[in-house]
Amino acid sequence: MGRKITLKTSQDEPFSAYLTGDKAAASAVMILHEWWGVMPHNRLWADRLADIGHLALVVDLYDGRTTDDPELAAEMMRNIDQQRADRKLLTAIDFLHTTGRRVASFGCSFGGKESMRASLLQADKVSATIVAYCRMETEVERLKKLSGPVLAIYARQERNWPEKQEAFETAMKAAGKQTESVGFDAAHGFTNPTSPRYDEAADKASWACIVDFLQRYLG
């Protein structure tokens, strides 16, 4: 139901994104992909958010590259030009916020880390942040920049849970920021339907939490 669009960074660098939903929507969600690159389920998430009234944009940080090979995915993630990726994030947020829309960022794993990064880069334009089973930001001074709440979704089968959750909640409290935490007895990648770790029940439950969070903070 959406379409591919091309945006340009402040340095005139073109990049692709998937846009779906009503342009007149009062709220928008920026979706960041996992280390595989933009996959069909990322676009499906966007379509589902559009169905409930949000404008949704899936940002391609890999310039069209995708893979289902974990080793190649890890290499692609390690080799990302983060400064260029930051320019894409800033451009995408500006695009969504143009008419004064309330904007949220959302991502899982690598995308979760980039979701938090986006919210810190452009805090005055991001009203809410959603991160799922990703590397968590715990630097208090950086977290103080956030202008809205964070929904943190955890996979309780990860080896570094619950320490990861405890460290993030402690840092957010020290920064004076609001966080909501939900965890599921599932493995890293449980929201990806193409993953052997996919957990349908946990995926549906986490999606319900995402929808509720967005309704409360984006309207």
C-alpha cells in the first residue's frame, strides 16, 4: 500500500525510504531496519501503522543492500558510515515533522540502536522512542537530551538480560526520563517472521504494546 521514495541529506546524498499512510496524518513513525537491511516485514510494520492512522517511513541505512546471511549482515553493520547514516536520520525526521506532526522512532536490534540514536540527534522533533532487544544507551548525559518517553522491549532469553534492562532503567531514572519496559520469554529476533527465533505469541503481544504506547504519546 506504500511506495518507495527518494530523500536527500543535507549533503545532497540520495537515499531510499518506504512511505505509507495518509500525508495528512497528525502523527508519524520512523522505522529503522535490523542488520539484514530493509526486509518485507519492515514494510509490513509500516503498513500496519498506517492502518491505524500514522504516517510511516522505513529508512534504508544500507543503500539497498540486504542479506539473510548473518556473517554478511554483521559485516554490513560494522562497516556502516554512521555519520552518513546520521544525516539520513536527520533528513527523515525533518521530512516527517514538516507539518508539525508528532514523530516516534522505532527499531529492533540494530534498528533499535539507531532508533535511540535518532531520538538523541533530533530530540526536539521526536516525541517518543521504541527500542527492542538492542544495545541500550546508558550514558546519562546523552539520555538527558530525550524529549519524550521510551518503550523498551526485551527478549528475556538474551544472555545479557536482565542486566541490560536494569542498567538502562537506572540510567533513565538518573537522567530524569520516563521509560516503560516490557519483556517476553523469547529470543533475540522474535519479531522477525523469517527468523528461526520468531515467536508469534511474543510478537503479537509486543505489537499490542507498541500500538498502545503510540496511541498514548502520539495521539
